Amino acid sequence: MEGARVRTLAARAAGAGGDGAGAVVGFPSAKVSFTLRFTYEKYFQFGPLVKSAHNRCMDPISPLEQALHAARALVLADLVAREVAEADVVSLVEESVVQRRWWVEQWPDGAEFLAGLVAQDVQDALLERYGRWPLCPVCGTGDPHALEVEPELGPDPHWVCHQAGVKVAAVGALGGGGASASS
């Protein structure tokens, strides 16, 4: 917006007396800020309300999309907790979600398994490119080893250390707790 136009709008918003009261159609004798005046002119200058992206109704999210978003969020939380959520690693999560979208469309009952499957997909992709992830925080001695997702295909997936025999954390909770004895 040009400077002269901005000054004109500011002067209109300030009103003739300089006290901030301006006459805006639909808001008689109300105090009007520059932002309100600018917004009013931008969206209502042609009369009827202009429909825009921020005031449009949103369609409800399908259960499939909810499950995919939840799986993405859980795996991203673990990546952030272990400080490896770089752009190329996040792209691995997105690739997995795309592949798992097709998979769960073919088998809708598998939606509850998505978090564990996406975690495994990302773990496998990271192993191929960078090395083991996530490293076990429980075992302080011996060779470093990665945690594994259990169950491999089931609800309520956890990161598990098979050497120590403990559940370390639920998928999505690597940053928030300690190990517990496995049952």
C-alpha cells in the first residue's frame, strides 16, 4: 500500500477531532483503530462481505486423516525429543505417511496401527541413511543399540529395549519419561 494511502486511512481512522473516533458504516460513534479501519475497507469496500480463507467453514476431518495426523505428530515428537528433527528427517516422516495412507485406505481396520508403523518406517529409513535411532537410554554399557517398536503390528506401540527387557516409552513420549519394567 502506498504511503499517502496509509496516511489517509490513518487520518480517517483518527477522525476530525483527533480523538480516535471515526465514522465507519455500521460502527457509528465508535472508537476505531487504524487496523479496524483498514480491515473494514479491505473486506467491505464493495458492499457485501468478502468470503476469504479465514472465515470459510472447514470440512470435518475423516477418521483416516485423524489417524495419519496423530501418527505423524507422535513420531515427530520423538524426533524432536532426541534432537534429530531436521528437514530431511521430517521428509522421511512425510514419505512414510504418504505410503501408509495408501495402506490404511486398503485396510481401514489398520488405522490404530499407524503410529507404530510410521515409527518403524522412519527408524528403517534413518538406519539406511544415518545409523541407528533412537539409541537406548537405558543401557549405559556395551555397544550402542536402537530401541525397537513393540508390538510390530498392533495398537499402543512402545519403544522397547530388548537387551534390558524394559519398555522405555510409548511412541510419541521419548522425551517425557523413564523406563518401566516390561510385563
